[in-house]
Amino acid sequence: MRSEPVTEESIAEARALAREEPSTGLPTLARRLLEFGWRVDRERPSARIPYFEEAAAIYRGLLTSGSDEHLAAAAHAISSLGLQYSLAHADDLSLAAKTEAAALARQLNRHCDDGKKEIKILGAFAHGLAEAGQFERAVTAQHEVVDIYHATEGPAGYPSPDGVVWSLLDLAIYLDLAGRADASLEIEREAIQLKRRMAEAEPRCLPGLAIWLAGVSPRFADAGHPQEARELLDEAIATCDHLPPEGDRGNFGFHQAVQAALFARSGARDERSIDGRTIPIGISPDHQALQPVLGVSFHWWSFSVRQTYRAGRDAIDDAISKAGDRSALDPTQLAKLGTLLRRRNIRQSVAFDCVPQQFTEKVIPALGESVALERHLATVRPDSGPQRLIRSLTDQAIGHLVNGANSTAGEMLREALDLPAAAESGSR
């Protein structure tokens, strides 16, 4: 039976009940505050915060009795408050709330079997630590999440394999941000192997596997493992060949989230470096202007879509528009423009909130523009190597996979895979 939406009037009724019968009225009021808070204007997180703060305060008061009856609800309410603080860029308050919620979740988990333990709150805590730039602590916290998932594995695999894969991706990201590249790649390999198992058990997972294989390939190439990167591309092509030439977009939201997450990470080398350390896409050396944060969608790893991020995209668009006639640009100018195009495409994917048709009309052509420019650059500067063109072809192929254009994606990946040999042959 569908319940009526919470209104200001129903909140007022709950306040009256809370005064008369605190034991039943206070939990009811807290639930209504949270429900109403989620419905407040998404574009103004600060307008939501008072509702979450009041609900959290109610649950804190209920916990003082020493009873565990409201422990789970309190943990979720305070973790949600932490997310609202994060979206409002109140970073210190966000981390404090997520830390408090994680402590409650651990207390709750002590009385739960492995398959029923609270994971999302602990994952949000790890995100909060990364958001604050505390990457080593984020690694420790995320290991806790991964360990809980590992403990739930049975003969048929994990009860929630998608959740495991995302938890491994998060851990790989935190390890990389903490400067532990080799450990990060090992976790990446574990995630890939799990994606393979998922696809073997359920063919509908094949498009996600192809996206994942192609999407992580540039990272292995950048990390000094070109042969492994080629093998991943080769496997992605074989996976495309097992798919219908044109697939449906029934799982569009999930696949686009995978594309956004992997695409964002692969752009790390496009960003400037400080003291020899690469600054990943979306992170600014300024005081927490842009730190990694749980995305606005429940299964995104992206980067904080804050005003400075959007302003950065506007600045990139402005620089692209001022580039002028591309046929008149020298190779160095073309390379800079190609990097700008890719940075724009990554930001467009990360901040994407449109319907599939708009993905087709906006994102796919933008990825094609990058491919065209990189082809031209490879022609005028043939001695520069094929890596930039390989990357742009892979980028667009992943976009086509999100869109269900599996045959087209396979063709682009084949071209990317053949480029090193073609470049070597052309140089003889």
C-alpha cells in the first residue's frame, strides 16, 4: 500500500505526537523529517540540511537510553546527514558525521551475520576520508568494506557481485591516490576477474564486462604494462563479438556510470602534475576545491560535481572555442587541443544527467570529434606514437557500448589494437 508523501503539515502532526508520546512520536518525526529532506530541491543541498540535522539529533537522543532499537536507523540518518554536508561542501562537518555513522555501523555489525552487515555506511565513510584527502585512512576503511564482502562469498559467488566490484574499484582508486600503484593494480585485476565470473554466470553482464575491460586498458598502459593493456583490449573485442551488433539500452544508467567512472580515472595524465605526482581528474591542489566524493548517483565513483568543476568545464569549452582553424594549428597546438577535448569529454560524462537520446546526440559526437583530431595529429606527427589515438578510439568505443552499438565498438577497439603494429610497419 502506497503511503501519502510527507508534507509540512504531517511533520507538524508528528511534532505534536512527539510531545505527547515521545517513545513513538520521536521516531515517527525523525522518519518524516528524513523523507521530506530528500524531497527538498536537489540543487540546494543547504536547504535540506536542517531536516537531516534535526532527524540526526532525535536519533542521538534515542540512543542515550542504551537500547539498540534505533541503532540502524540512527546510523543511516547520520550517514545521510554526512552526504548532505558533502554536497553542500561542508567538508569538516561531512567527515565528522560519516565518522560517527561508521562507528554506529560497526556497533551494529557486531551483532549481524556477514551477509547482513551494514556496508554502505562504511563505504560512505571511506569516501568521506578520501574527500578530505586522507587517502591512507580511506584505504584502511575501504579494506573493511571489501573484507565484509569477501566473507560473504559462497559456492555460487557473492550475493551482490556488483557491490563487490564497485567496492574493489573504490579500493583501487584510494590505493592509487595514496601512491600505492602496484597494490592498486592487483585490486584492479581482482575486480576484472570477478567481472569475468559474472559474465560467465549471466550473459546480460557481457556489455558491462566489455566496458570494464576496455575502460581499464589505458590505466595498465599508463602504469607500464602495455602487453597487459593489449590483452585487455583483445578480450574486450572478443566480448563485443559475443554480443548482438545492436543491443538494447535497458541497463543504460548503470553502464553510463561505469563509463564515467573508468573514463574519469583514465584521464589522470591529462591533468597537471605537482612535485612529480599526477593530480587525477577533478582534484585541485587548492584547499579541497575538488576532492573525490561519492557521486550523485548511488553507484558512481566520480568526482565532486561542484561549481568549480562545472566552471572548469566552462573554461575548457572557452579555450576550445578560441582554438581557431584547426588546419592552421601546428602539432604542439593540436596536441594541446586534443587534451582539452578529452578533458571536456570526461567532465561531460562525469556530470551527465540526461536521457539516453541526449547521450547519443551529445556525448557520442564529442567523442568522435576527439578521434578525428587525434587521427589528424597522428598524420602530421607520425613519430609521436599511436597511444593518443588508441586512447581516443577506446574512449569512443566505450561510449558506443553504453549506447548498445556493440559492433561499432568492436571495430574501433580492433583499430586501436592494431595501431602499434601499423605504426611500427609505417616507420620502417
